[in-house]
Amino acid sequence: MLSKRKLKSIIFLLGSWAFFNLLQDEILDILRERKLKKEEEEIYSKESEIEDKRLSKSTVVLFTYYRSGSTFTGELFNQHKDVFYLFEPLILAGVETGAENMKKELLERIFDCDLPRFSEYSSSKLPSYVKDSCGRKNFCFAHATKEFCSPPFCGEDFTNDRKMCSRGPCKVFGKKGDLIHEANRICNSKHVKAIKTIRITSISPFVEFFNEFDSSQNFKFVLLIRDPRGMLNSRLRISRIQKHETDKGAEITKKVIGICKKIVENIKTITSSHFMHSRTIILRYEDVALDPKSYAKKIYEKFNLHYPENIDSWINQNTHNDQKSGKMNIYDTRRESAKIAFDWRNSRSNRKMPYQFLQPLQKGCAEMLNLTGYRTFASEAEMFSENLQTLVPNEEVDFLLHL
């Protein structure tokens, strides 16, 4: 029979053993929890890193219309060193409306930085001026992308001389070879890809498509619009310069009224889609023309881009150059922007719009003009009056960009 002392010792030892077992289990549980927490933190950190990297890159699509000031506005993106900019890449799908599947295919390739060359999409349906422009380097409007105007794409740097870049000693994007691989690499290296297009006149068929690719592209959209009266006047003036335009005023008026209806349709599409509404800004060409530096700052801010050091001098060079003589270049960005924007209603200008077009155009574009904050004029006197502002306060469209 055990003595009380031995029994106490045994009980003490058993209790100590049980205590240490419990303590060991507690310690193991704590260590396991810490390990799991560390693993979770590492996973979260990696996911955050991936998300940050994704959010640091984005794709901007600039929707606009013919003669809407898009060459200048698009160039604000092209001038930024962190942006890879493509001018009218969807022209490969043709100049007419439709061809949505081909446009989506081209966009998907651009999203992946698998840049399309002219020889891959050359078609007998493309007009001769497109074949001539795109066929020269086997890449459409290569001269409009700053990176393609300097080595290795050109023998020397023609970044500030687009005419030489277009027609000078620059290389052809061959069917195979290092040049297209280098172009794709540059596309991939930039924080922002920006695409300017007048080939998507109706946004609605593309909403689902953009939504599908948003996780990889982090889309942002710009709808650039212009006063249809200024647009019409510009088209009337150049109707004899380009072979694919017409000099019939009534026909051009009808086309511009059609654009007004598309703008209204697109604004309604954007407003009704949370995906598009949360990612889109509307720019009025006239606002940018009146205060290009302030709007450039606002645009860069919206797209998380710093304001580049070179942009002030570039804006000065391209908004204060009144072309009084010399041959007109319809795609030149070097214009006196504020003057050009409202020249259609300047009675002293040789570029003023003939009054006969005003009322038919205003009638056909009434909803668009009202929706986007453009004043209508009841008479020729009002049209040419310097006391009446063209732009009026507008809060109906909440994603119209204001300073």
C-alpha cells in the first residue's frame, strides 16, 4: 500500500505531466495559428502585389467622331512617356460602320500587345488612301506613335518631325523579325495603353466585350464630343481636300445629324451601365481648346498620370500657331485652338459657317445640343453675336468633365 507522500508525489507528477501536455498543445496551437496567419499574410501580400500591379496598368479607349479635335486630344496621351498610344488602329476593319467582330479581334490583340500589321488584314475593300498610308510601313499610322519615330524603328529620332517619320528613312514592320517584337515589348512595358478611334460610333455592342476584359485591362474611357456646328463647318471646309469626302452640304449635314443621334445614344448607354458609367468621362473639344493646360492636368489626374515636364511647351507650340498661309494640313495639331473651336460663328472669319446650314442642323441635333450644354441660336444675328457664349452650364450629364 502506497504511503500518502508517495501518493501525493504520483498525483503531482501526473498533474505536471497533464499540465505540460496541455501546455505543449497550447504552444503547438499558437505556433500553428502563427504559421497559418503568416501564410495568409504572404498570400494576401502576393495578391495585393498582383492587384497593385494590375491597377498600376490601364487601357484607355478614346471614342470620338470625325473632325472632333481628336488628333490634338489623343496627342496629349501620346506625349506622355508612360503611355503607349495608337492612332486609329481599327481602320484595318474598314472605314464603314459595322465589322464589329473584326474590331473586337483587333482590340483583343492590342490589349495583349500583339500588334496587328497591315499585311495581316489587307483587303480589297479598303480604300486606296488607307492602303497607301498603312502599306508604306506595313503598320497603320506608325508615325502617330512617338516610339515608332525613333531608333530602332527609324535611323534617327524623328519624334518631333512626324512628316519625316511618315515618309522618311524609317523601317518597315515585316511579316517576321525583331521590329514587331520590339513594338510589342514597348507596348507591354508602358503603364497605360491608349487607343483613339472614330470606328466605334455605337458603344452599346462593345459594353459586354469591354466588361469581359476589364480584369486584365483596368479600362478607362473617354467620349470626346464637339459642337456639331463646328464639326459640320470643318467637314464643309475640307470636303474638296479628301477624295473620300463630298462637297454636297446637305449630305454632310445629314451625316453630322446622324452623329448627334449616336452621341445621345452613347450617353444613354454609358449612363445605364454601371460598368461604363464608373469608368467614363465626356470631354467637350471646346473646353479643351479654351483651356488646354488645365484640362490636360485634369485628364492626367483622372488617369493617374503625372503631369509631364514637356507638356506645357508642347501645348504652347500646338495651340498658338495661327496658320494664315500655306497648305492646310487637316490632321495638324498646330492650330490656334481657341480660335479654331469657335471660328464657325465668327462673322469676320473666312472660315465661318454659312448660315443656311444652322437651322436644319440645330433641329436635327436639338437633343444632343441640349444634353451636352451647347447653346442654340435663333437667328443669324445671334449666331454671330459675341455677347452670347456657345457653352452653357450643364449638370444633366454627371460625367461631363469640368474644371
